[in-house]
Amino acid sequence: DAGVIQSPRHEVTEMGQEVTLRCKPISGHDYLFWYRQTMMRGLELLIYFNNNVPIDDSGMPEDRFSAKMPNASFSTLKIQPSEPRDSAVYFCASSSTGASNTEAFFGQGTRLTVV
Amino acid sequence: GEDVEQSLFLSVREGDSSVINCTYTDSSSTYLYWYKQEPGAGLQLLTYIFSNMDMKQDQRLTVLLNKKDKHLSLRIADTQTGDSAIYFCAEDREGAGSYQLTFGKGTKLSVIP
């Protein structure tokens, strides 16, 4: 398996534009997580899905952020409209179960810069 | 609230031991984790320890847990240049019924040849 695949690797956009980040989890994994990493706040969980259903989106910062998982092999994180403070590295991760001793596998991340 | 704290930087000479420390607040955490992030990459699970253990050893890695003080450490023996990375401590959120981790901000380990 190629692991968790995220695209694009880098995104530079202007303030106010819509940004869509994409993730393909590892096949067979039932859980998918979106994280945001910044210097100031470290790694934060934004939202996670179980069997394509959003379970907890309490980490989503604002209504400008939305996430979907239309099927087991694809998820998107959308920011509309984007703002400079959204600049961060966004990671997608997947795991086979929700148990605490299950490893979460991370993608390489999307570095978003909003100018 | 939950908070996981780590020092931000650590420098060691190649061949020496590295010790990365972490404190956490959720005394009901079931597992505590160490993740490694290499430049330009995502996080990779290094090791984890169950909360009723006080030590776990895996080759060059030794994890020590002091549950009373809520202190976790990762010792890397014979540190190599390939160990240069950011190391994240994480705890699971008790009662969440799912895999929800709270991460520290990471300790950047620099290995000097």
C-alpha cells in the first residue's frame, strides 16, 4: 500500500479564495483524521470520520472550514474563504480501528500558504 | 483542560544518548505515545506505552513513565544523525471511545556529527 496520500503537497493561494485539500486513506482503514500543524499551536485535531461519517468536528476552527468523506477512499477539507491565519501544514491520517493502541498512519501533509 | 508540554529543542552529539521529556495532564490517559516527524514528512508512530507500565524498551528506545508526576520520557541510545527529527509526545483522550490524541508541540532533536 502506498500509505496515506495527500494532495497537493504545497498550495499557495490568495486571501478570500477557496482551498480544497484532498486525502486518500489506506485501503481498509475505517478511521480518517484531519490535523493542522502550526508553530504556535502545534498539532491540532480538526475532525475525524468513522466509516465515512463525521464523528467529532469540535476542532474545526470556524464555519469557513468544512470536511467531507463521500466514500471510503477519499476525503476533502475545504476552506472558504481562506485567510492568512489558515496558513499551516494540514495532515490527514487513517487507522484501522478506533482503539487507542492502533497506529494512525499520517500522510506527508499539505503546506498551505494564504497570502 | 488537557495539555501536553515538551521542550522545543534538544541538541546532542552523535553517539551520545538523547532524552526527550514530556508532561501531560490527563491522568486517565490509557496510552501515551511518541511520534517522530522527519523533515517534509508526516508523523510516524515510534512507540507507545500502556499507562499501567513504567518502562518499555525497544532496541535503542526506552520509554519511562512516571504516572504520579504525569511525566513521560523517551531515551534514544547511541543517537545517530538519522535520528534528527521532531519528536511528539501524545496522550489519548480518556472516555472519548475513539482514537483522539492530544499532541505536544514537539521537540526538535538535532544530532551533531
